[in-house]
Amino acid sequence: MSTGWQQITDWLGTSIDRNLLDALILNSTRIGHGFALTKYPAVWAGSWKKNIPTEACPISNQVLKLVSDSQNHPAAVLMATGYTMVISSDDPAVFGAKGLPYDFYKGFIGIGEMEAALRTLKQLAVNSIKFSTLLDIDKKAAMKTWEERGDKFVANLPRWPNEEVEDERSQTGGRRRRRAEAEVKEEEKEEEDDGDSGVKLLCVQRLLLPL
């Protein structure tokens, strides 16, 4: 099934998979679902080269029984290799889902690799704006708003006790380092002053010596 410039693919081994090649040839801006993408290395490599993102619909794919466990979702391979992805809710009204955060959660917990962290969620959010159908001016405005809210969110995150200890140690170490540097500079200055005084005294003594 094809919707405009966005190509839709279903599960593995169906004729609809041909749309993957169509999406690549027609320079699609996004690949919907892309469930079969990892089955076709040449198309995978070509779409990666053109930076065509694929949509992952974690809840939809599990409700439709395309995958029984999100950890075995084909998108897990794409995410682990760094392929550009966006999270989509597909048909939330049909499944009774409310909002996209649930799909983000499912994608992060189920599909994300073991190293998935806050930076993973950040990249997925950025991709949602970057590869949207918004005009460039609207994308810039949306990105600015998101960055402001994102920075505020991160600033308000609770700190782990060990991080606070490390910060305190770092601050203490910084104060000690600055104090030591100041003492070294003071000693160097005193040595310079002593040297200047010695030179002046020697000059005075020579002036007082009889000719």
C-alpha cells in the first residue's frame, strides 16, 4: 500500500515489501513501518545512504501480532546500528491508545539496545521534528521550543547520590587546585621581588665603592 510519497510495508515475506524499493527509487522522505527493511540489505544500505528514516510503531506492531516481543522487533537491529528512526503511533484511535508517549516508552524500553539512555530519547524526539512534514520555518520554531523545554526537563532531573558526591569532590578539588596555583604564583612573585631587590642592592654597593 502506498500513501503519496510515504511507502508502507507490512510483515516479512509479502508482495507489499516491494514498496521498500519504490520508496528508495522515488526518494521518499520517510518509510512507514519498514518492518521488512532488515530483510533487504541493498535497500537498507541505499536508504541509509540517502538518510531516509523509517517509522517504528511499537504498540501497533505488537497489537497486530507482527511481533510477540518488542525486543525481537526488526527496529531493534536498526536502532542498534544507528539507522535513522522515528517513533509513530500508527492508528492510536483503533487501539485505544492516548498519545505518542506510550510508543516512545515502548520503543525505548522494548526496542532500545542496552545502552539506550536519555540521549536515545533525545535523538528520537529530534528526528520526529527533523523528518516531519512541517515547513522549515515551523521546524525551527518547534526545535527551539523543544530544546528550551528539554533543557528545563534535564535541569530538573533528580541527581543520584554518588553524582552529588562526585560533584562535591570535583568542586573541592577545584578549590584546592586554585589555591595551590595561587600559592605558586605568590612564591614566584616573591622570588622575583627578592631578585629585583638584590640587583638594586648590588648597584648601590658599586656606586658607593671608591674609584
